[in-house]
Amino acid sequence: MQRFQHTAIALLSTAVLSLPAMAQNAPAAPATAASASAYVAPPWTYKTQQLSRNDVDKLLGNPKKLLIIDVRRPDELGKNGSFPVYLSVQIKDLPEALAYIPKDRVILTVSNRAHRAGAAGDLLSSKGYKVAGAVGSLDYAEAGGSIAKITPPPAPATSATTPATTPAATVPAAGPAASR
């Protein structure tokens, strides 16, 4: 019995001492609605500078020397909007599009939160392009910047009564073959 008590005490003390370690490895509590909506950016790992709204606004002040390249998918552009004028080249297509990108302009790369834009900026810089930096359009808008959203035109209205179609009139062909 005494041996059992020593074993039980040893197990309990081990369990008590390991509680702090278990708490660190325990799954996090479910996120509340407020914390779930707050975006936390991953660490910036690119050579291209991540630009602030003020930095971008300064670049936009000289549009003749600026080329904005948006590297997002078309569905992201439609959903989130972008700058009023931009060249749309998805990040996966950028290496094949380099020949069409002018080297005489300063380039601003754009994505939702700037990370794909940072990767695009690094690629462009490595190929000799002048890259001013990268920006996330969502970050820019959250900082008070103006982002344009392109809305598709409304679908044509269909009327309840469709006009009756008449067959096209047959026009005789002109020329000698028509008179036979």
C-alpha cells in the first residue's frame, strides 16, 4: 500500500508540474467576432519596400512617370477594387509579361495585402525595373485612400412580351446567275 501511495504521489506531482507546459500547447480559445475580423499581417520578407498610404499618394501625384501593376486575379479586382488606372498582370503570368512592361517608368505593384505585390516587386527589381514599392489595396483603403470599384453594367431588361419575329424577306440575287 505504501508503494502505491508513493507512485500515486509521484504521478500527481508530475501532472501538476506539467500543467504550465500543457497550457501552452493547448488549443487557443475560439476567436470572438471582434478578434476574427482584425487582420494581422504576416512578417514582411521582401526586398521591395511596403508603402504607406502617404507614400502611394506621393507617387500618384506624378502619374506620367508611374506604372501601377496589379497582380491579383480578376475576381479579386472586381470584389475589392483597385486604383483608377493600372496594368493587370497576374503574379503567375508576370515572368512571361516582362517584355511588355516599360522600363522607363517607376512601378508600384498592388495586391490585396501587398505580399504578392512584394514578390512581384522583387521579381521586377531583379530584372532591372525601377520599383518604388508594393501596396495592398485593402490596406490603402483602410488607411483612407481612394480605391475605385468597377461595377459591371446592368443586365439588359427582358420584357414580358417578346416581339414576334418575322422571317427575313427574300431578296433575289442580282446578276446573270439570278436570271436563269
